[in-house]
Amino acid sequence: MRRKFATAAAAAIAIALAATACSGQPAAGGSSTGGTLALATVSPPQSWQPGDLLTGPEIWYTQPVYDSLLRNDNEGEPVANVATEWSYNDDSTVLSLKLRDDVKFTDGTALDAEAVKANLESAKTGSGGSATQLRFIEEVTVVDPTAVDIKLSAPDPSFLPSLGGPAGMMASPSHLEDGSLATTPVGSGPYTLSPSTQAGSKYVYTRNADYWNQELYPYDEITATIFNDKNAMINALRAGQVNVANIEPKDVESVSSAGQEVVSFPSYNANGLYLFDREGTLVPALADVRVRQAINYALDRQSLFDQLYNGKGAKTAQMFSVDSTAYLPELEERYPYDVAKAKELMAEAGYADGFVLPMPDVSPIYPSEQAAVTEALAAIGITTEYQPVNGETFISDLLGAKYPAAIFRLDANRSWDTTQIALDPDALWNTFHVNDPKIVELITKAQGETGDEQAKTFQELNTYVVEQAWFAPWIQGDNSFGLSSGVTAEGQKYSTFPPIWNIQPTS
């Protein structure tokens, strides 16, 4: 089945494009007093149905109501949560979990092994990123009420941390199949969704008095207010109507100078020009590695980094996260800005006179990036032909191989995650499903390895992908958050947004 978004970054782009067609709406203010944590968001939740859940901004909607089997710490490593113990068999294809015996859903039913089995089996058939992370599950066996075995068809190096995120979130089994979870979550989390919620505008969560881990969540209430206008969001932050707001790099200085604290964390997204049509199905020129390399040489990454992102984040020529085991600092020197070299490669490939490159028009959300790419490609003879997009169908059009290339961003998390998101022949974001035998060989090799051995293979894979110029990224940016007085926030590795338990009162 085709996944709707599969990554938080892709979903955010689709939502942003759709929002550009909407007029701004009055912002609903959140309270910053007493026991309320007021969050500012830019879009409503996609769904509360396990299997359709996303990472990124969506966690501020799902973490209040759902427990996950494990919980990832600030280094992105799994720690105990609903599952208190876990172990693999010798070949890492059977994961055994031991569960707490005191966790209940808010409808009164037990979160036991049967509930875990029902959730994992249901979520695996979903259409979101969480379903993608569960694709290797072959069978779930209930050993006893507090023990479950999960059999995988092959080792999954990211399976444990996946169970610490949306893929491991548990909903009441009695609601899994009736469709109600799309709009009304029933979980075992620290909060419940209040009837005072105004869908599409303001979401209100009240404390679950029966929750087993109360001390981790100090607030009696959490609100998430949607702002269609970034300026309105910043004004609400300054007025103390919201406590936490995700702000653009260009707004960091003005927010800071107005007295608000600003904290920045890695976004774990790779922004750049994605060269999807690597076999030249739509644009024959892209089948030539020299053309793809020329495009990389044509990009002035330093200028993009300084002028468009205010120097926030990490300038890069790599898709793999700077925090991943695959990352190699020396690869950042592979494509220095060199228009003469780019033109030389274009001529060698037989395209001295250039060619036309159709791409989706993303100027409503990336105006500066699109202008910079247009200029860079024109300098080496490539004429960009931008096509109007529909925000509602943009992602499905990309996934349907409508566009040979696009200015885009994808999640850049753990090494294994990147292979499954963008490199494997069956990966959703390998949109033309290019099958490179070398890439497949290295992915398969890494899957069966661990530790330093696996890291070495991922680094070899990364080197090959950069050399083959499958992508032309320019930055792995930062996510910045403005905070009101009295609130602190701490980031989590491989998470674009701080988890709600990392947002705490200062005293």
C-alpha cells in the first residue's frame, strides 16, 4: 500500500502548500498561567489512528494521549516505559517485551499483551510513517498478559527507537477498527482530549488522574492553538498567550531582542534539490551522473546557508544526518561551488547547451530557495520549468513520479532510517524506484551488522550515494522555538520537536 506521507517533513510541506491557499484566521490565545502549558502549532493533527501517526510537529498532539511501548531519551536511545524489559534472540529477528501490569486505557481496559498485539497488527496496515516503521513485523505472539514476542522478517536496526515513538503508541483495542480514533483518541497517556476542544482551531488536553507516571508531566492542562499566520503566532508568544512556538530562522533575532528566550535544536531534515529521476525516465539528462554532479557543483551552499538560513544548522552535501553513523565530514568537500567545473561536466555529458528541467513550483513556501536554484541551474545551461502544484495532491504527485526533481526536504534521522526512506528500491521516496545494485548490496550488508562494522558499511554507502549525486542537498537546518518566561524546553536527538515531557516550568 502507498503511504500518505511516510515522513513528518513531507507532511509539513504538503500542509504548508495547502495553507497558502487559505486566508489567515484569528488566533485563539492559550493561557500561560497556572497549570496550563500553551503550545502554538500551524496545522491540525492528521489523525490519532495508530499506523497513520507522524513524528515532527504531530507529537504535540499524540504524546499527551498515547503511551508508547518504549520512550526515547534525549540521546534518542530507548528506555523503559510501558515495556520495562526487552531482549532480542541471537539473530535479532524476535524481540521479547515485558510489560507493566498497571497501565489502563482511559476507557478502563487494560494495556496488556493482547492490546499490544492488536495495536501493532493494526498499525502495520496504516498509511503513515509509523506503519512504515513496522513493516518488518511478521507475527506478534502473546506469551502471557505482560509478555509479548514480536517476530521480524529481517533485522531492523531502528526497531527499538521506533517503538519509542509514534510507531509504538498504543490505543484502546476496542476502538482500533471502528474509525473513531481518526478524530477521538482513546489511549493510556498522561492527558485526555477535552470536549472543549475546537477541532481545527484549538485542542485542549486535561490531566488523566489515573496515569501511572504523573511526575513526568507537571501541567494540569495542555492546549495546542493553531496559527495560520506566523506573525500572529509571534505576537501571541510576546503577549504570553502561548508558551512555546516554533519560529523561522529569520525571526530568531527579532524574537530574542524582544525578550523571549529562543532555543534551537537540529531539525533532522535535509533540505535541497532532490534528483528523483536518476534513470532519465522523464529527463534523459538526469541519467548521467556527470549531470547530477554538475548540479551539485553549481550550488553555492555557503551562500544559501548564510543568506537563507542565517547560518543556523549545518551546511551539507549529504543526505545522512550529521548525527548519524553514516556521516563523514570529509564528504562536505566533495562538491565545492565551482561553476566552471559544472559546465565542464555538462559538456562531457553532451549537454553543453543545457536542457529543460520541469519541477513543481514551491515558491509559496520556498521563495528564496527556488530563486537561488533557478539562478544556479541557469548558470550551467539548465532551464527550470516550474509547474503549478495543488497542495492537496502535491505529495501523491511526487510519489507518483510526476516530477523528475523537486526542491524538497526529507527526514534525516538514523542511518538505517535514511536507507528505508530514500534509498532502497522499494523506499517511498525513491519515487522512480531506481534499483542500484551497489546500494542494495550495502543496505543488505548493514542490516545484518552492528556497531563499528555496521557504521563502516553505512559510511561506504553514504560515500557512494554522494559520489553518484542522487541528491543535491544544501542544509540540515535547525528548528528554533520561542519560549515565554517560566518555561524551558530541551531537545531530543532525531526529533524535530521537543517531546512534551521535555517542556517544563523553570521552577
